[in-house]
Amino acid sequence: MVPTDPLRTLLLPVLEACPLQAGSLYTSYKDLSLSVEWHDLRAFVLPGTEWAVILGHKKRQDPLRVVLPLPLHTTALKPSILKLIYSTLASLPFSAIPVPDDPLVPSIEEVQREMASRRVTSGDAETGEGSTEKEKDNGQEAAEVNESIDRETIYLAIVTSDSTVVYYKLSKGIKKPADIPDE
């Protein structure tokens, strides 16, 4: 019996709906989750289009960012398609956005909290001391999540044949460099 890939199972409806993007969607999702460490990822097909996007937070306090996965040699993305994607994003109600998928692995913050709670638990047993104020603050910071969507920017995730992912930031309209913050 071949073990099933949990990510493939999670993404299967979107992969089947957008076969042109299937490989790049799978690879980009995995890269954003494991390498780039984005949070609250969710993949879905934009309503009224045949295009899949990934939404997620670069940092929890940042707005949700839109990632459009594409294979390297695609010829399907034309200006009219980009216009359709931007207009769909502009009119997309927040209620139409799926809930975040479960993370593939625990975040660094979750591992740190787990380690701190183990230290505190062993500290409680040995010394009778509780958690420190700093540990309480870290838990509060992780809970603050920005639920707005950046509808003016799309990150193109271009995937090569060796699974390298290159990200390009595409802004709606022309922006001078001073308007584009360093990230």
C-alpha cells in the first residue's frame, strides 16, 4: 500500500479544478508553508475564474497576501486574465474565503510555547514557580492576527522543473519604488 501524501489530499479539490496549476500549486504551497514559513495558508479557486490562488500571512500581523502559482513556461496568463483576477479579488467578500488549513508542521512560536510550558511545568514541580511575564506576552502576540486582504498586490510563484520557486511581486497599477516597502 502506498502511503498518501496529506498535502495532496488537502489540495486535491483545487488541484483537480485547476490542472494547469496543479504542480506549481502543490510546490508553492509546500514552499510557503515549510521554507518561507507563511501562516494560515488556504488554497482555493477564485470564484468566476479557472485560477487557483493561495492566501496566507507572511507575518500574522500582516494582511492576507495572494499568491498565484504558475509553471515556468505558462502562456495562459495574459493581461485580460490578470485584470479578471484583480477584479475578482476586489469584489471577493471575506465570507467567501475558506478557513485556514491546518499547518503542515507546528510554527516556531508553537514549538517555543511548548518548550516554555515544559520548562514551566518542570519548574513548577521542582521550584513551585509559574510562567514569567515574557512568556505570557509571547502567547498574546501570537494571537493577534490581521484578517484584512491585500487586494492590490499579487505574488506570482513561478515554479521551475527542479521545484525551485521564484516569487515576483505584482502590483495593481504603476508604483514608484518609494511606495514599495522592502520586505
